[in-house]
Amino acid sequence: MMKNKEGRTSLVLWTTGRCNLRCKYCYAYGEQLQRDMDFAVAQKAMDALKDRSLKIQFTGGEPLLNFKLIRQVYAYAKNQGYDCVFQLQTNGTLIDADIAAEISELGISTGVSLDGPVDVNEALRGGTKRALQGIQELGKKGVMVNLNSTVTAQNVERLPELMDFAVYLGNVAGIGLDLLRFSGRGGEKESPVEKSGEAQLVKTIYALYEKSRYFYEATGIKIGVRPIEEAKKRLRWKLNNQYYCYASCGKSYVVLPNGDVFPCGTLKDHKEFYMGNIHAGQIKSRSLPSLPKSDSCAACPYHNYCPGACPARVITNWYDTSSNHLDCTMRKTAFAIAAEEIKNGIF
């Protein structure tokens, strides 16, 4: 079968809207999503994109609440000969020895959400003990994970402590940072979470990096800070600043449990980005609008490589310019560290 030669297309299957936690900032929260995806929806989505090379990501809600569907999707893709790689974003609390063994057998790349040390994660997410046990079960099966943290004013100063957890766990490849989105529960007026300050964010990125360096030099264990690793890749490969993500270049299809399709899950409540319903036949592609660059962007030494702020997050955050600045702060800091590493030949 002829495949798309321009890289993979992202197919995000919103496996279920149900969740066993109640994160205080959850952008996926919404009554209309409180259902599981049927296999027929996933099958139609895969068939609609069968001529593409796909990166299929299972998300939610908590996708492991509908692990049956994950098994079905994997088996169908393999039986049909579709060119797919698989990813899973989970809170980790449902991973036992059996599920860890299946994730390993299926070769699913796994990200686990964790927002800081125990007391911080408990306050924002809950289920910390079970999440850590889940990561350890994956480690026993040889599965490496990435930790993903939502950055808020409530946890930003404690995030460097995650590096200690990561080293202790032994099967963490990297730590990702996702800035707060004012959507779902995080967008409610009574939401207890707020966005981080710029100075706090810079301090945290440097602290994470210094800890990463320390543990690598002391133990040989390398745990990447994802924004820095991405910046390093862009600088080394001289990647241009044209596209932020799959959604920004029209190669992302997020399928909700009822079959509705959007370019990004964050924009599920923005009907202007609705791409159709998988049951209605062919779905149209949709690119997120390019955001205007500020005057300061042109003077930035990383302008040619930086993709700018996340367009979906800026849209969701009501085009809040301060949110844009926060994204800029994170990327400029990551680029500065990456550039210094490359200059000095550091790991």
C-alpha cells in the first residue's frame, strides 16, 4: 500500500471520557464526553486514514478504563497491515502487572501524568501511590515512560523534585512540561489553579536541567527535560519555525467517543474547528491558524527555529497575550540551554 511520504499523521482516539481521578485543571472534562468509544468509531477513523502512516495516540479521560478498545485497535491495525505506531497517555493508576505486560508486548509508547512530589500531586490530581506503582510495574517489563506535568502556579516551584522521583523509578526517559489551558475544569471561574509566573518557570527549567546534569554525571542515568531536548533537536537539525505541531499543519485528527473530529482535543468546545463526524463519511482536514509573531520574536536569536506558542492553547486561553509570553519564556529558556550544550559538546 502506498504511504504518505511526508511523515506521519496524528490520529488521537479519545478512548473514553470517563476518568477515575478528578484533576483540578482537567481540560478534557465535559458531560458530553462521559462515554466510551465503540470500536466501530475507531475502525472508521483508521479506515478513513488508511493511506497514511499513522501515529495513533490513546487518550481521554483515562484510556485504560477502555483497555479493551486499545487491544482491538492494535489487532485491527496489524491485521489490515496499516502503518502505525502507538502511544498512550495515562494517569498510570490502573497499571498492574498484567496491563504492564500487555503494554510491553504491544510496544505502546507510554506517557504518565505526574505533577510533582506526593503532596503536590495529591492536591492537584490524586492517586499518586497507584501511579508510582504503575510506573514501577512498567519498569519491571522493560517499558520506559515519559512523565508529563501540567505547569501551574500551584506546582511550578516543586517540579524539579520530579527529577529525584524519575531517578528513583529507573525507567523514566524524560519529563515534559505542559502549560495550563483554560478549558474544561481548568476554565471554570471557581478553578483553584492559576498559570505560573514567568520568573518561576525559568527558575524551574534551569533547576530541572541542573538536576538532570548532576544525576547523569553521578550515575550515568540520562533523563531529558523535553522542552530542552526539542530545542536541541531543532538547533542540530536546523528545523524551521513553520509548524508547531501536527494540528498546525493539518495532519491531526482527534476523534471523540461520539465520532466528532477536531484538530486538537483542547479545542473540542470550539465549534469553529469542527471537522465533521466520522460516521458521516469523509472528514476534512483542518489547520490551526498561524499566530502573529511579536516584535520581540524578530530579534530573538532562535527565531528561525522556534515554532512559537501553542496555537490551540492560545485560542483556548482567550488569546491571552500573557499566556503567549509564558510559552515564549519556556521556549527561549530551553533554546538558550540547548545552544549552550551544543556549543560545549555536553550530553
